[in-house]
Amino acid sequence: MEISLAGRRALVTGAGKGIGRELVKALRKVGAQVIALSRSSEDLQSLAKECPGVETICVDLGDWSATEAALKSIGPVDLLVNNAAIAIIEPFLEVTQESFDKSFAVNVRAAILVSQIVARQMIERGVGGSIVNVSSQASQAAIQNHAVYCSTKGGLDMLTKVMALELGPKKIRVNCVNPTVVMTAMGRANWSDPQKAESMLSRIPIGRFAEVEDVVNSILFLLSDKSGMTTGACLPVDGGYLVS
Ligand code: NAP
């Protein structure tokens, strides 16, 4: 199956590092025009050098009004990937208002705002579109010290379903991908300890963590017309972790 996104314009959040950065490159390969949004300007500069033609937007998605202002003149967008997130790992009894607010602002609230901006103009233009939210296996399974992160991803799964329900009649599909551990900066920060990693690996029937490419391929499928009848789905990219 060949996926082409030629003629489509895609916005990827959290595009400076990890999954978002590789997704930008993959989208270029399948012919899409790409707008890369992230927080650190040096990441965006190096990405623009690596992938000439990629447009960049530097903004902190935790800041609602700055994000609104940064996306004001974004122009037509056909495909959106809400990928940016933070993971603050702490025991439940030590969760603070600050970590809760910071996490929900980026992992859930920004996905709402950016999707509203994009979906409104898709509707105005009378075209359909596809939105993919990058969730996690942590949305559906409890993981030690992940109370806030799990809650944000659970919220994102349900947000995906409500968006699918309300935006479907406007020809906008909304799905999410739910990866297991991926050894990006985020993955390394939380799963480099071999004992901790082994406890997770032993529960993944396929016996390995996900590669960035596994996640990127699933996102490309959900963005493309090849998944034209799929909306409101949470696609595990977890090697079977969630089956038990
Ligand atoms: P990553 O390597 O930490 O990259 C995250 C990217 O998002 C960075 O470029 C970061 O920019 C950007 N970002 C974070 N907060 C932002 C903000 N407030 N405004 C704008 N950009 C912001 O993470 P990743 O592993 O690629 O994760 C991508 C997605 O996959 C996330 O939604 C994550 O929850 C999900 N996921 C990851 C794993 C895993 O094990 N890695 C597993 C399941 C799901 P800065 O570095 O400049 O802050």
C-alpha cells in the first residue's frame, strides 16, 4: 500500500524532537507541505536546514494566547497531528498543582485550541481533513508514577472520540495513536533504567519497545485516505501491551 499526501498541507506540533521531527521528514517524503511547530527555536532551525521547504512556528503551546496569535495567519491546513506533550513522572502523593496544570495545558488544552483553529478553517473552506492526536498506552493502563500523564492521555482519547462525533459530519476525521515506550528523549528520560525497562518489556507480547518509525507509519495511515472510514479510533502501537 502506497501512501501519497501530495497537495496536502500538514501541521505537526512538537516537531522539534522525537516522533514529531521524524514525522515531518516522513510527511515530506510522501509529498505533503509541512508546517513544523515546536518550542525550542534551535530545533526548528536545524529541522528547516535538514528539510528545506518546511515552514516553522516557534511557540509554547502551554500559552493559550501566544498559540492563538502564532496560528492566526496559518493559512489552509488539511492534516493536523497534535503530537507535543510533556511527561512529568512523580508518585501520586506528590502530584502538585503546577505539574497538573502544566501537563494538561500542553497535553490536552493545546490539542483543543490547535484543533479548533484548524477545524474552523477546514469547515470554512468546505474541505474535509484528518486530525491525529498522539496519545499513549498510558491512556488505558495504569503505570506507576504516571498519575498526571495517564490522566492527560485518557483525556486525549476521549477528546478524540468527541471531536470525531462532532466533526465527522463536516468530513473531518479524528483518530489517535497509542504507542508503547519509544526511545526518544521522553522515552529515555523515563525508561533508561534496565530494571524498569524490563518490567515493561516483559508485558509486551511482541517483546520490544516501539520504534519511531512504527508510530510514524500508523500516523501516516490515519492521516491518509487509506483510512477513510476510520474515525474516533485509538490505534494501539504497543506490541500488544494493552491486550492484558
Ligand atoms: P520528545 O522527544 O520529548 O519530543 C517532544 C516534542 O514536543 C519536543 O520537540 C518538544 O519541544 C515539544 N513540546 C513539548 N512541550 C511543548 C510546548 N509546550 N510547546 C511546543 N512544543 C512542545 O517526545 P516524543 O517521545 O517524541 O513524544 C511525542 C508524543 O508521543 C507525545 O505526545 C508523547 O506523549 C507520545 N508518546 C511518547 C512515548 C515515548 O515513550 N516516547 C510513548 C507513548 C506516547 P522542547 O523539547 O523544545 O520542549
